Amino acid sequence: MDANGTGKDDRGILQIELESAKNRLAAFLANNQVSTVEIVQIVTETAGVVAVKAPWGDRSMAIQISGDDLVDALNNLQLPERYTAIWHIDSKLLEVIFTAYPIPPEIARRAFTFKHNGRCCECSFGDSSERLLLIAANFWPIGPSTTAFRNLPTFRNYLQARKHKREIPGSRAISFWIRGLQWDDDVVLDLINHLNFYMVYYDALSPQILIHSPKSEAIQPQTRFRDGVFPQSINSKPIQENLLQFWSASNEGDPIRRFLNSYLIIESAAFFYISEEVRRTVKKAVLSPNAADNIEALTDRVLEAVSADKLYLNQKIEALLERCVDPNLIWREFEKNFAFFCETIKFDGGFILKPIVTNTTDAASFGAEAAKWHIGFEKNITSIRNALSHGKEQRSSATITPTAANFARLRCWLSPIAVAAREVMVYRDLA
């Protein structure tokens, strides 16, 4: 701070440190293009610190640049967005960040060989690397996290306790190590999915390798405010418990799970959909002045009316979307990633999704009555759902496999289907 207390000297020094850190971390930035080196505000420093922002592409945290050892460690690491793990570029080791709290001795000693698709990997729990401990010692939370800050707080607490000679009995910084990999997004994802399955297959309490949904800068996020601003008053109405559970599940996990849970909301609501004609017939029967005189006759009339509803599930979903969902809300999400929705998309596994809009589509034409947006929307989301959950899409005999590329493609559909699902939750009674 200068003589006038303006902090100019501090900012000047920070700018010099920032430029120096960017140069020293050139290798890290080349290997981790979702991260940046910036001046970051943390709770202990009013002027901010020079730090790696968004390690793993995770904007909830930062790693303060503290010395040459940390710089050297980072320059030899790739921090994969999808995993709570670090990839040691020089030694070709994947270190899954586990815990520094006490764990059962049987887990801590576990080591095994895992053979998959002609690849043989050595897997074991063992002491965490010094590189990981350096990251943990300099990690700072700077926002809410959906990834538990990649498990780093347990290591930070462990290091702080050790520094002040307050170690917890049995505590130890432990990672899960995988040896024998060459980094390839799809190969690693496939191996870890299988590894998770077989570890639980042989031990129901086996720890799992966390798989996160990567944040792609090319995909624009969902519109934040439904109506432009947050309301001053909200009149809540009861929502079915199963729909709330599906909604909660749709907000976390990989894109496949999120998409399927959003679809389940729409599908479940559509199951109870009946046409307007049938609804009027049932209401007329129930509201008849002498309805209570002959319950058996009333029951027969209601059953006869309901059985006359010949709509298939896909038709019910179409009708539900048309009545409950404002097409402008869906268009708003399409517009954010417009080029994607104009293209024919081929998924790994052979499933092909036709475009739902064209280059000439705009908000007015999309929402026009003649456009019947809800029919195309239902067809696309149901086709995706079939290709995901049935293994083979019924009509085209194709599937969507859980590859990194398919996750990125599905992410574009998460916002439109999530918006439709929420509108159905709120307005389903109107249908």
C-alpha cells in the first residue's frame, strides 16, 4: 500500500507476479486449457492472490501459486474435468483423490490387477503424491461446489492438523492409483465405468471413482431467470413426490442420468393424461345430481369414458407439452446452441438424431400453431431416451454409448428438456 493507503503498490506487485506466474505455468496452461491464471479473491487476503482459477474447469476453487515446487508439480499434471483425480503426465499414472481421513485397513491395503479390452492395469490404494499434497495445501474454495471441491478439503485439514501436531489417529493421505493407462478420454471413461462396476460387484461397500459432467465453454448454459427477474412472492402448490425426486436427480450426475430423469418427469405426468373429451365425460358423470345414488353405475360410466381414451403414450406427451409448456421458453434454450439443433447429429453407437429446427427458424415460426413444435420435440426426446435406456433405439436399431463425445452432445439437450420438465411439474393439472 502506498503512503496514501490506496493499495497501488500492492496491485502493481500482484500484476508483476501474475505475468510471471503465467510464464512459469505455460506448460500447465497448455495441458489444462479450461484453467486460467488470475488474481483471485480469497478470504485471507483483501488484495487477492495470484492463483490457478478453475482447476479441473471447476470454478468453485482456486490454487494459490506459492512457490517453485507447486509450479513444477502443476506443469507435470493434467487435471481432468470428468474426475476427482490428477493425471501425472511424466509417469503416466492416474491418481484418484480419495481421502485423508481414517479408512478400514482392508480398503487401505487393497491392490489388484484389472484387465479390460486387452488393457492390463494395476490398481491399488496407497499414499498420496507430494504433488497432490502441494495442491491441497494451496487450494482455496471460492464458490459453491457440486464436486465436493474434488475431495481436497480432507487433505487440507490433514495437512493443517499435521502442521500443528494435532493429527487424527489413523489419518493418512490416501489415493487410488491406476497404472498402465495411456490418456484417451473415451478409453479412460470406459475403463472407469467398468472398474466401478466390478469393484462394487465384488465388494458392495467398495469406494467409487467419481465421474463428473465436464463444463464445455462451447455449450451455452441454461437461461438463468424464467421471467427475467426473481419474483417477490411465490404461491406454491403441492407437487407429486415422485416428480420432485426425479427433478432432484436430474440436477446432478452425468448427462445421460440427467436427461433420463428429466424425461421421467414428463413421462410420469403424461401417464395420467386424459383427453379433454374424456375429462368432460368423467366430470359430467361425477357431478351428476344423482351420482351418489348408484355408485356401481357411476363407476361403469367413468371406466367406459377412460377406456375410450385411445391415445398412445407419445401422443399423451405431445398433448402435455402443448398444454403445459410455452414454446418461447424452449426456443430460448434452442437459440443458445442454435447451430447444434440445426444439424443431423450422429452419436457414438450409431444413433442418428435429425435436426429439430432449420437455419431459417425463428421464435415466431417455431411457436406458430402450424409448426406443432411439441410433436417434433416429443419425437426427439423420446428417440434419445430409447437409445439411452433400451440399449437399442427401437426403430433404427442404434444406441447412444456413454462416451465423452456423446456426453458433450447430450449436454445441449439438457437445458430444453429440463425447462419442459419443470413447466410440466408446475402446470400438469391444466392438462
